[in-house]
Amino acid sequence: ITLGNMLNIKQSVNVVSGKLDANSNLTLLSSPSGSASIATISSSATILGNVNVQSWFTGGSAVMRGTRTIAAPVNDGSTNSIYKQLQNYMLITGTGEGFDYPGAASIVTYNEPASIADGPAAQYNPVTNINDKLPAGRGFFLLYRGDRSQANNKLSPPYAIPESFAVTYQGPINQGNITVPLSFTNRTEHADDKAYNGYNLVGNPYPATIDWTLVGKTNTENLVSIIKPGGGMVTYSNGIVTNGGPAGTLTEDNTIIYSELPFIQSGQGFYVKAKGSGASITFTENSKAVNNAAARLLSVPQNLLASASRDYDLASSAKCVETTNEVLRINLQDSKNIDETAIVFKEGYSAEYGEGDATYFSGSSVSLYSLTSDGKNVAINFMPDIKEVTEMRLWVSATVSGPVKLNFTDFKGVGSHQVFLKDVYLDKLIDVKLKPVYEFNIDRDNTQTFGSERFRLLFRAPLLVTLKVKRINKGVELSYDNTSEIGSLRSLEIERSPDGKTFKTIGWGDILTKAANPVAIYVDENSLNGANYYRIKMSYLDGVVQHSESVQFNNILEKKGQVAWIYPNPANHKIYVLPNTFDEKNVRLVVYDLKGKKLLGGKGPSLEVAGLDKGIYLVELINAETNQQIGKTKFIKQ
């Protein structure tokens, strides 16, 4: 079939078999609400001729002027170059042949072999000829200024607000298998080279949404990073997404926008990471996902781009995480933007930089990331099981001085562990599970207020202290063991409360070591009449304070030499030892008449007295292990 007239498509084209000659008459439309696509092309079908493929670029505010990662949905081998086609819609500057004006390069490619030590000029290479061809599946950086109008204000400050419009690419569509070789250069000149080695800038080659998890990967990590218009990066690694949806700031119409990674829109460029030599990715027709909502980062408005994230549990990933259980999420927020970081705790990963760790790329007005144990800056940090992690560093920064705040938005990854934020500069320690928002100020003239030395995350397992109480002759005996982090303990205090709410320190306990006796003893010789609540308070060298669960002890009340530890009194059938008064398993009860004759007895905290006649009796409480009397009192049998 050859198209003889213009055919505009709003949704999708599905060629099941045979040949379709587009003849430059087929146009895939794009708008702020979505883009048309070409569905999976079977092996028995093909599309010939030039196709017009639109891609929508959104402006509308000053912050939308900036760098975007772009790819081409058509092949420019037989047409004007993709760069030249873009020039039909926007001003393209650079040094070399065919540019509108000399100056800062509008189009730049990424050079993986360069070391950070070589400088930005070596890492980011300006295109010097606007007629250079773009290989299928490769991406590039575009400085987006809006359309070709208002040249003076597009190129010189005060800059004009960029417009929104559709770019139309023309050429044969990319179809079938497209393999993109990836380079990996083991540079070591700079301390941060390890974290950036292997990053390549590629792009979606099809006029359709793709599912990154269905793209073939050879020696390549399951990782994607995309520049977000307006600032920052959207990052995906092993099912975890940062700086995606839902919206983290208020929008005019309360719309929720999702980044929808790992689904990537047509025309989008993105970073991927090679693990070593021989790496490549292969796009196939089966990689298309035309029925899924893509990460439309080129076409959504700025007020929907400042956002937090949701995750994906992808069974197709060989090392996929259960995202609902293992992620700690934090974001840094100023008046304009949010930058998010995610920390994943999972057995089998390393605290040092390694597989799954997504290197941080800056670009927003605020910057937040965590550091691996060997000091690499990562947006998504795959760490060992939370049981093996006690401390991590955070990097915080902003482009201007002023108030910002840290928001802890998801604690599923830490389970029952406590999480503390230590502000080294202000000498504060915050339990962020209780106070998940921390407001502070960054002063660009004071380096102590930002960077990697201000904030630490401290993790503590629930306090594993077994506390027992019992009555002895001297008072109330407390015995406790401690299997917590002994080496970092500064002090151990014994606290008491009459109501279980207000506690006071009554003494200092022994800090046990694993080599010492596993049980310590403390005796409260001045216990309160009635209820006593006891707990252990542990203070650590890093400032963290933890408390054990409290244990209740009901103290006996002395009246005229008799002690009220038996109930009910009067009794009909059974008498009981008052709970939490003695070690109930190791007591024996003996009943006498008033002349001292033994009538009955038994081991345990209760005794059947139904067979006794009505009257007054004596009951003796004996320690079953030592055979010593603990107490003696009277009770009435009804």
C-alpha cells in the first residue's frame, strides 16, 4: 500500500503484514497530551518511505529553558540531518558549519572515555557541523531555548520564556533490531572516575514508547538516567525510580503525573551504564510498549515535574527488589524544586560502589544524594541488609543561600529500625520516624552548612534487652542482658516510673560485653508502693539514645506487718499471687489455720481453697528454689 494523500495519526499505526509506503504522507501527531506511535512491526511487515514524526517540546516558564536529552525516531541517512531538522524550529548555535549564530553549542554529545580530570570540554563534545548524521539509538544534549523568534532575548539575557511546540522529524523510521555498542573506559585519574566509567548517552530509536526492561542488554546494568526539564534527573535502577511521580508539589489542577520509567517516550535520550568491555544494548520491535504511559519528560509542564517517586516490582529483572519493603526515601526541597534520593537495603549488595548504584547527576536548584562507603555520590544506593548498616553520609546543597527542608517520605526499607538524622553543624540529633521533616538553612558563604560533612544517617535495631524483675529481701531485683552494639555504648541507666509515662533515672547499670557474664543485676532498695515501671536507657557515643520496653512490677503494700500479695481476699475457690510481684514460676503456697497447723499447699502462683471451711487462714509464700519464706499474710475463706 502506498499513501497518496496526507494521513494524520493521533493514536497508533499497526502494520500486521505486507508493505506500507508512507510516501511522506504519514504523520504521527504529538501534543501536550500524548504522541502517536507505530506499534510492533512483525517480521512479515515493513514501512517504507519517509514518515513525519512529531515530538512535543514544552516551555511556558523560565526554568524550562535548559538542557534536554534527545534522540531521533527516524533515520537521517537519506534526509537532512536531525540537527538540521531541529534548526527549522529553533535557534541552533555553535562553532563550525551551518549554525545560526556562533557561541555556546546548542548540541553536544557525551564522550564516555574522558576522565573527570580531563574537564567538561573533554566529557561533553560540541557538534561542529550541523549536517553531521546521528546514528540510530544514540542520544545527544540539546540546549532548549524555545522557537526561532526573539533571537536577541533567546541568546542574551534577560532570556525570553521558551515556547511550547511540536517538532516534526522526517525520514524513514527506525525499525527492526537496532544494536548500540557501549564503551567502557576504566579511567582512574580522578577519585570519582569509578562512579562515571561506562556511562553512555543513548536514545529511544523508535516512533513509539519502549519498555527499558525489554531492551536487550549485554554486560549492561538495568539502569537509566534522564535529564528532567526544569532541573534535576529522573533515575531508574532495578525497579527503583527517583524524581518521578506522583507530584510532590501542588499543581494548578491537582493532576498527578508519573515518570512511568521504565517506559521511555519516543524522541527521548537517556544515560545507560556499561559494566565492562563488550557491552551493548539491542532495541527490538518487542521492546515497544505502545499501550503504556511513557515518561513524557519532554512534554509535561514544569509544575508537574517537581515530584517524588513510585517504584516497580519487575519480575523480569534478574536482581529485582521487592520495592514495597526495602526502600528509604528522602528528598531535599526549596521553594522551586525537589531532589530525591533512594536507599535500598537488600542482602547481597555491597556498601561500596557497585552493581545497582546509580551515579548522581546534578542539575536542580537543590542537590541531595547519599554516599557509598567508599565515598561515591549516588542517586540510588543499593546497600547490604539494614542489619549490617549503622551509618551513612548525605550530601546536601543548593545553588543559592536560604531555607530548605529534608523530607523523609518512606521508611519501609528500614522496618523496625530507628533512623536518626545527625546535624553535625548544629549538633542536633533527630529521630526522623517521629519528626520526618527537618528544616534548616544553607549559607553559600559557609561551607559547613552544605556538602557531605553536615548530615549523617544513623540506624539502630530495636533495643534487644531482656529485663526481668522480682522481689528479694533487699527490695526489687532487676536482671537484664544486652545484645545491642556494646562497643559504641557510652552509658546504661536504670529508669523507674509510677505510671509508665514519666521516667526518672534511679541508678547506673553495668555495660555488658560479650565476653563477660551475659546477665547483670541491679537492686532497687527504694521501690515505690504500688505500681513500679522499669526500663533500661542506653546512650551511645554518637548521641543516639534508646530505651527498652518497660516492665511493670506491682509492689506489695505493708499494713500492720501484713502484706497484700494475695487476691481475691476474701476468696471462694482459689487464691492467686499478685501478678508482676514475684517470680511466679518459682514460688510455693502453704495454707495454715490460725494455730499453725498446715492444711494444704502447692507449687505455683495459685492454690485451690474451695475445700476449706469458712474462716480466717494464714498463707505462706515460699521461694521454691531456696525454700526460704518470702512473705506471710492472712486471707478470708467465704
